[in-house]
Amino acid sequence: MLLYRCLQTYGLCLFVLAWMLVGPAYSADPRTKKAAYIEKADAYSKDGKYAEAVIELKNAVQIDPNDAVAQYKLGMAYLQLGQQENFPDALTAFESSIKHDPAQTGAQLRLAATSRPSATGSSPPFAGRSPLVEALRVSSRRASVLPPPE
């Protein structure tokens, strides 16, 4: 009888522990889910896992399509993938980011840098990862060293 009672208590404790660990992932609050997706995407991006970051950001955007920051991060993740077939998706994400928050200067700069025709007249200037990503990195470095506006 004592053994049965111990197993019953142990099983209940395991259930409560599992619920505490898994429960937040299945929260009914969409904002919590969206924040979790964005947090995972940031971690993936930091580790260089851009394909996984795109998946997480798509989930976040599906919950809240009007989130300009999530749209911007999605566009950046697409660019970091460095594949030409992802270029239109990156542009769409940047356009959506600007549409929902016109003050998104990062998205405006990326959209301008990626949609500008090249010197030969062809458009867009995306012939692989190196030129575009390097241009974006250079523009980011220049923007960070500029003095703040007075």
C-alpha cells in the first residue's frame, strides 16, 4: 500500500513538472507565443542557423502580421541565407515592415540597398551572398559610427 502511494505521488509530481516545462510553449496568449518564436529566431541567427530563424520568424509573423520588427528580422534572415530565391521574400518582408511602421529606418535602408538597380542596368543587384551582405555590413558599420543628430 505504501509503495502504491509513493508511486502515485511520484507520478503526480512528474506530471506537474512536465506541465510547468511544456505549458508555456502551448500558452493561449498569442503575444507570449510570438515572443517565444522571436526569441528562438534571435538565438538561431546568433548561431548562424538562418534557415531555422526564418521558420521561427514566419511563425511569429503568422501570429501577428502587423509586427514591423518581426517582419524586418524575417527580411534580414532571408538575406543572411544568401540564396537568390529568397531575395523576393526579403524584399516583401522589408516592404511589410515599412508599411506597418514607417519609422523602421533599418528596413528602409535595406530595401533601398537591395532594390537599387546595378550600374549595368540589371536589377536587382543580387548575384550571390557576398556583394549584398558585405554592402549591408558596411552600411551598418557606417551608420553606427555617425554622431547622433542634434
